[in-house]
Amino acid sequence: QDGIARYTCECPPGFTGASCETNINDCASNPCHSGTCIDGENSFVCNCYPGFTGKLCQTQIDECESNPCQFGGKCEDRINGYQCICRPGTSGINCEVNVNECYSNPCRNGARCIDGINRYSCECEPGYTGQHCETDINECASNPCANGGLCIDLTNSFRCECPRGYYDARCLSDVDECSSSPCLNGGTCEDGVNQFICHCLPGYGGKRCEMDIDECGSNPCQHGGTCNDHLNGYSCKCLPGYAGTNCETNIDDCANNPCQNGGSCIDLVDDYKCVCELPHTGRNCEEKLDPCSPN
């Protein structure tokens, strides 16, 4: 603006001086908190130090915001950086290294080792248990063998040694000893445990009814009679003078009164004897004694 023997300058923002020749230093107030101030025309720009941001570099960048720490590591923010506090069993800048606890092969009996964080677990093969699969499961603990069978523990199974007369995996089945039809001569078979019993038809004996019972074995025929064995019976062939099933009866040869003329009959075996009344004589007292004979 013109004046008398002078002028005045109305400066644009950011300049000063009689002729507006001076750029005002907008950095004079140190507006940048954590950075370098670069003066402009009526402005400034903050060139932030590493780890800071914002127009005035007033904000510290949170390097933990991206969750750089792995396997549960704890992130601690630093200026222009971070530090991971790793859990036991991990290491590395970002805790990215998981220590392999399976390296020493702790699992036994073919088990698969599963690595964890500062731990491991064993996936056991069937038939094994325990932290390291060191224990063979006793499949005989439940007493699976019936009827007195002996249980033998195997890997993930068992075997039954059955007593005689039983079979199958658990000794539950009774062997049918009658299946071979062991009873002879029409005998009926009764199945037992490890045995059979034959119920024989009359006249047969023996474990399998294989013998024709000798009914003559007890010598049933009396008085010298001859015994003839039959099936479920016998017959006696009696000596002369005897009769009855067992020749027990002495035949009464006096029954038909053979003695004549008042003679007394005495029964004998297959015979008789007459005691004659005088004057009679002869086998049957049929003759009369003649005192004159011989002459």
C-alpha cells in the first residue's frame, strides 16, 4: 500500500518483513513430537522417527498389533520394534520354533507321537495303554473264558484254552459227544460234559451197549442144569428129574401113584422107590410073594 514517502506490504500467510522477504519458520515452536520438522510456506511437515506416526509424530506405532508372536507367545511393544516372550517349548524371534518333544521317541510299542507345545502325547496301538503306551492291556481281566477255561492274554485279544468237553472262542459250547452215535444196539445217548452216557435196551450192557449181557453169568440153573443165554433172558436145560425155570423143582415121580397094593412111594431124582406091603414085591409092588416058590 502506497503512503507518503513510504509503502507498506501486506504479506501473504507465512511471510513477514518490510517487503515480505522472510518466510516465517513454522518449525520454531517444535511441533513435531518424535520427528524432524521441515518448514514450508505457512506450513510444516514432520518427518517421523522410526516407530512413530501421525501429523506431529505423536503416536507410537504398535508393532504388536499384527500379532507376530506365534504359539501363544506374549508380545511386548518397543519403539520401532517388539519383543516376543515365548511359552516354554517354543523359541525364535516370533516364537515360531516349536521344540520337538517327540525327538527322543518317548512312545513305545509302535505308538505314534504327537508333538504339542512343551508337551507330547502318544497315540497307542490297539491293545496298549499308558502315557507312553507302555502297558499291555490285560484282555483276560474280565475273565472272558467260561466253564473253567484258561485265558491267555495276547496283544489286543485273548485266547481261551477250553477244558475237555467245551469249545469255541470263549468255551461256551458243550461238545456233543453223542454226535458220533456211539451207542450200539439201539441204545439211547445222553450228552454230558466231556462224556456221554448210553441207556441200553434190555439185554445189553457196556459203556456203548456193545455187550450182550450174559444172563447165565449168575449161574441161575440149579441142580446141574445147563444155562443157554438169550437176549435179555436165558433158558435152563434141566437134568432128568428136574423142572422149573431154574430147574429148581424135583419132579415128583410118585405123583401118578406107581406103587400098587398099598405100597409107599419114595420120590427120588428122576426115579422113585416103592416100599411094598407084604406079601407084595416088585418095582411097583405088583407081584405077590409065593412062599412055595421055588419048590
